[in-house]
Amino acid sequence: MWTDSKKLAEWWGPEGVVNVHSEVDPRPGGMMRVDQRSPNGDVYSFKATFEKVIPLELLVYRAASPGTTDEYGGFSPWEALHTVTFEVLGPRRTRVTAVTEVVAGPLNERESLMDAFKEGWGQSLNKLRKALR
């Protein structure tokens, strides 16, 4: 569900978005890209680079925003390191733990970024749960 482009497209991202394109190359140095259409029709690209991959155990990838410009002309780039672990608990039961660390970006925005990541991960994992049924 995490390393197959078609399966990833079924659940990746927050509620309300539609994944219109996805690519996954799950190896160190490989890329992940998911293009998402928001409810208002805008398309956003999520891009990441895998740093560590242990099949069925661990994915570590780094993602960065291209930066956004606010209404005052401020530029707000960020970079986050995501670590996802998988622990098999039994037949058809796996504990997934996702940890995100904002490693670059304006200090005054890191708390709101972490809140957004927490909400996004929660929605994505709920969609994953539904896709597995």
C-alpha cells in the first residue's frame, strides 16, 4: 500500500483530495511524487526522496515544500523528515507509526506545520484503513 503507485493513490493525502498521479521508487535515493487535486480544483505536488528503505519494516523519506509566498511577499519553505515503521502484530494486523520532524523552515511556523502534518497523517491513515477493508 505504501510502495505501489496505484495502491498509494487510493489512500494518500487528506480527506477531500483526489490523487491524479503517483510515482514511487522505494529505494534509497528513489523519489515519491503524488499530484493531488484539492476540492477547489487546484493541483498540488507532494515530492519526497527516500533515505532508507527496509521492506515491510521501515521507510524514511525527506520532503520539502517548494516554498509559498504569502500576501506580504514572505517566502516560507520547509523541509521535513518522515519515519514510518511497520510492526506486524498478527494476521492482517500491522502497527504503523509515522513520525515527522520539521528539519528546516521558519521557527515561527514549525508548530503550525506540525499541527498540519498531524492532521494530514490522521486523515491519510484513516483512508488507508478503509482501503484495506
